[in-house]
Amino acid sequence: MDKVRIGIIGVGGMGSGHAGQILQGMVPRMELTAVCDINPERMKGYDKKIKKFEKSEELIRSGLVDAVLVATPHYFHTTIGIDALNNGLHTIVEKPISVTKYDAQKLINAYKKALKKNPDIKFCAMFNQRTDPYYIKMHELIQNGELGTIRRSNWIITNWFRTEAYYRSGGWRATWAGEGGGVLVNQCPHNIDLYQWLCGMPSAVYAIGGLGKYHDIETEDECCALFEYESGATGAFFTTTGEAPGTNRLEICGDMGKLVLDIGPNGRKLEFIRNEVNANDFIKENDGRFATPAIWNVNIPLPPGSGEQHIGIKKNFVAAILDGAKLIAPAEEGIKAVEIANAMQYSLMTHQRVELPMDAAVYQKYLQNLIKNSKFVKKTDEGANLDLKGSFAK
Amino acid sequence: MDKVRIGIIGVGGMGSGHAGQILQGMVPRMELTAVCDINPERMKGYDKKIKKFEKSEELIRSGLVDAVLVATPHYFHTTIGIDALNNGLHTIVEKPISVTKYDAQKLINAYKKALKKNPDIKFCAMFNQRTDPYYIKMHELIQNGELGTIRRSNWIITNWFRTEAYYRSGGWRATWAGEGGGVLVNQCPHNIDLYQWLCGMPSAVYAIGGLGKYHDIETEDECCALFEYESGATGAFFTTTGEAPGTNRLEICGDMGKLVLDIGPNGRKLEFIRNEVNANDFIKENDGRFATPAIWNVNIPLPPGSGEQHIGIKKNFVAAILDGAKLIAPAEEGIKAVEIANAMQYSLMTHQRVELPMDAAVYQKYLQNLIKNSKFVKKTDEGANLDLKGSFAK
């Protein structure tokens, strides 16, 4: 096998972008052989060499693909992902891997079953931001101990501004039945994944925020959360789709210094201020009452831009399948971001502090009730054929 | 009356700094006529023209002063402040005006009673940071509506690094009996006052943090808090005395843009990014799904430095007494910072969301129990004559 034949399921949004990159040859050794969408209109532009399906089951069983990329509304990441894995296909799922921890467990179980049949099967999540050299450098500095033990972190990631027009563009968007959440489920899986990749899993979460605070939607469009960690460290995470101009500023402080990533309208900057001596030692040993450790402003050379992103993840997926390369974003790690998102959603709606690991069944039931009791009528610019509500309200 | 004769009560710490400024003529029309300290050693350096007292009651009743400045450990701000006001003296208290909302109410009641006898009596809090042109400009921009309605704010104020030597320098420091708290009571009253001055009073608070997390103390040396506001806005406040290098970054976002104050080892900066149109209108009216309002980077001219600070507050106090000028920091506003601090302390110790206004008696009782049940033995470099514990444990 010298190339990976891939089928893309869902080409209404991100899927069409992925298809374009493959068709333009940006992902060597990956060939687009099939696409699938419930709306045939969306598949009209593809060359006739590419087989079209309206049902994912048929694409998966067509024999035309070695792998699939699932870019449907989120609930289908689980169901279609399971079907693909059960049929022995290498699988990439868009983020989030699932809407709930409960669903993510089912999906990962399917992967574990598939692994028993084929130890070389690859299962990857579209966490493209893991290819960003800035986050990679932060991860490296933390892993190498340059920052010392992490004590506090704070991520303000409010540059996910969206208009009503955005929410109207899909009947499923920002509904409990169709999407299962708002900004935490759609925009933030990247950031939540990176946050746990950099700082680890929290042991407890408390969140405030709002449902439809800035938009005519029923799900959360703002979340402000505090994280506790087993180590005693604290964290904080702020996001919304209602703020302009937004901020993307991630500060991570350890006893050896602090890292500040700031991505704004005026550029990207990674600041590393290092203590000359460990803050803990300084606290104990220095006789000055108001003394502080001497600091170094460390200039870290970094390339411009944000790395290979979606292309990088697909290239890595191909390399994993064909060359046995290590995955940048193994999908089974995706359950972590799902669990943290669920914990924040549950906390902000119930005003309770949520301990992790969370009981997956509790949030699953809570969400099912939100779906069942929803009276919200979503305004949409789509045709009626895209009202997916019935598909999920089970 | 063409000058204000002032007595300073407590010259072990901040009080000696205030005395120095007055003696060097930095506060025109203010004359230091008396000082008071329970430790006579601390008064040795003062000229014999300045009368020395070991008891505040005697200074207050000496007839030598028109006004007092109370710079004792915090619990005495209340008791000595009340005594001074009851005796008709103009009064400045160091921050916090009291340790608890309960005490602050008693102090303010004494001021209201004094006002009935003398409508020109002045009562001022040492919120010197209100003279900083950066905070003044932020206040102005918010009040003038330049920022629109505030939606979210975030203050990371972790540049209050302190060593063990600092905490050992006073037997009262960071004990429940002697100080009534840690970083929220000693270092942060400035920031909490400014925060409420800029963004208003929260309606609920939730906090995490630690007691003696980075130091050998029994009170809080870290606090991470979320604020809810009646308007629907959210806020967040992060502080600690254990972090180096610390951060002082205050971001306030409204529907017309955002203000970011950043005071770091590499300078001070106030950034104002303004939306060309209101974000709320843009959300509703723009047809682009991923469109964002155009922004202006507004350059705000500001003087270097941080303003007149302690000298400014004392000058203003003199001007209020002699010329009827408006106080920059009326002490009765100081109860707001006290209440917010109490709410954060209570929340971080009980893991409860605290609604404001708080029941003053509840926290008062909680703190009395902490004092009563404390088994903590404070290490101190002071002589035994400064162990004030007995004075407060009533």
C-alpha cells in the first residue's frame, strides 16, 4: 500500500475544506475516492471519478476507501466513527470526537475492538492546533521542566466571535438536539484539548456563563471556568462567541517562571520570563521582605504563522498508516476535552462544582432531558431537508 | 484654619512612610504634630516637637491634632477609627478600612454619627492607587461610555510576591487573630477597590485558592475568583503572594471594545481597541458568518509613572478639610472592597457560591471561629512585645 484512499463524510462545512486540500495535492499519498452527504447538492462540484454517497453506511462498505474522515455535525462523529471502525477503516473524526463523555467511551470502545482485529488501525482526531509551533514550544518547555512545577494558568480565548447569521446557517447549530452545546462543543474543543495537553486534566471544575446570552440560541455562548488540579495548581478558562474584539491569551506560571502566549489582531507573541532561581526556594531562603527573584526575558525563536494545521494532521494520519509514524492527535485522547467541556456545561447550568472524573451517565441523562424538554424554535437559513432534530432526539 | 495638624497612629510600617512624606514637606498645609505606637522604639527618631503617645486614646484626646491617620494592623482601623470620629477628628484609615463588613458597618456608623455633629468632618481611605492616571483613564472611558456596556473583565494581579521573611516580620501578619486574612486583606484591598470602582459590585462570587499554600501561614495566599454581576456581566480576579514573576493585567471588555492594562517588569501599557460598530448590533445585522467588527487601535496619551499615590491622597484630604474639595477615596466606599474580600475568603474556605450583599454577621461569626480554633504558631522575627494576638481574640 503506497497511498491512502479516503472518503469524506459530510462536505457541508469543514469537510469541503479537507476535500479541497486533498484535491489540490497538499496531502501527498492521500487520494480522495469518495464523498458522502445527506444533501446531494453539496456533492455536485466533485469530479465524477469521486464516488458520491448519500448514506455513510454505503460509503463505509463500498470497498473504495481505506480510511474515512468524519466531518458531520458532532453527534454523528460517534455513530459514523463506530461504524467505520467496526468495518476496519482508519478513521479521522473532526472535533469534538463526541458530544458527551458517554458517547466518547462508546467510540473509543469501538476503536479498542478494532485494534484487536488489526493492531495497525489508526484513529485520529482533527486537533489541528496541535501542529502550531507556538503550542508545541510551550508543550516542550513544560515537558522539559523549564517552567518548573505549574502553579497557575489562565486562558482567555474569546476570539470565537460569531454572528446570528452563523448560527442561522445550520439548523443543527447551537441546539441541544442537533449539536449538544454551543461554544464549548463547537469552537473550543481545540483549546480545551491543548489546555489539557499542556497543563493536564483538572480534578474539579466550576463554571459560570450563559445560554443564548449574546445570540438567539438555546446553548451556551459564554463560559468562565475555574479549574482545580490534583497537584494543587489552579487554572481558568474564559470563552464566548459574543465578544469583539476577542482575546487569545494563555498564561502558564510555574515556580521557574511564566509563559505567555498572546495571539491578537496585532500579531502572535510567545513571552517566556524565567526566574533565575526557583520561586519556592526564594520564598524560603531570601531575607528581603519585598525581594523577588531576578528574571530573564528569554527570546524564543519561532517561525511565523501557525504551522501546517489541517494539512499537517492529514499528513501525519497518512504517515501513521503507511509508515507507522506516531499520531499527533490520537483520537482516544479526545475524550479528555469532551469530559472537560461536559463538566463546564454541567457546572454552568447547575451552579455546582463538578469533580473529575465525571460520571458519564449523569451528564448523558442531563443532556437527554435538555433535548426532550427543549421548546426552542431555531431560526435557520437552510432548507427543511437539513433540520436534523429528529435524528438526535431519541 | 490654614493647615491640618495630623497625628499618625502606628509608625511601624506604612505610618513611618506617611510621616516621612509630611516631614519632607511633600504635603503642603499638613503638619505632623503627634505620633503614636505601642512600641516606643519606633518613635525615637522623631523630633521632640512631635508629641509621642503609646496610647491612641491619648493622642486622640490631646487637642494637638485636627486629624489622624490610622496605620496600625487592620483590626485597629475600626476601633481607633471609631474613637477618632467619635472625638470629632478628620480621619484617614489605611486600607482595608476594616477586616470585615461587620466592622466596616460599625466604623461607617460612627462616621455618620460624627457627620451629624459636624457636617464638614472628613473620612478618607488610603486607596492611593485611585490617583494612578492609568486607572483614572480607564474609569473615565467606562464612565463616558466609550467601552459601551461591560460584558466581561479579568484581572490577574499576582505581582504581590512575598517571602517568608516578610511574613515573619510581624507576629500579627497572616494570622486570623492578628490580621484576619492574607493576600485579600493585606495586599489586594487596592485592587479590589479599583475593580469595584471600575466595574461595579458583583452580585455573586465563587473562589478557589489556598491557605498557606506557598508560605508557612494560616491565611489565604492565593485566590482565584469568578464574579457575577446583576447586569449579566462576568468578572474574574486572580491573586497570590506566591508567584514570581507576577502579572498585573486587567482586561475589561464592553460591546464597544476592550481595555487592557498591563503593568509588568518591562513597563506599563494601556491598550484600547475599539469596535467601529457595537458588537451587539454587528451580531444581529451582519450577514457574514465569520465576520467581525472592524477595530481601531486607539493610542491613549498617558503620563509616565503611577501618579501621586500616597502623597496625592493626603493632599486631597487636606484640600477636602480646608477647601471643601471632593474626596478621591471616601472611606465609606471602602466597605465595598471589604465585602468583596470577605465573600472571596468565605467562598474559598467553604466551597460555596456567595451572593452579595452578604450577611455581615455570618462572616463575622465564621472569622471568630477561625480565631478561636486556630492552633497555628506563627514564627516571627519580632520581639515578644509585638505579639498582638491577645488584643484581637475577643
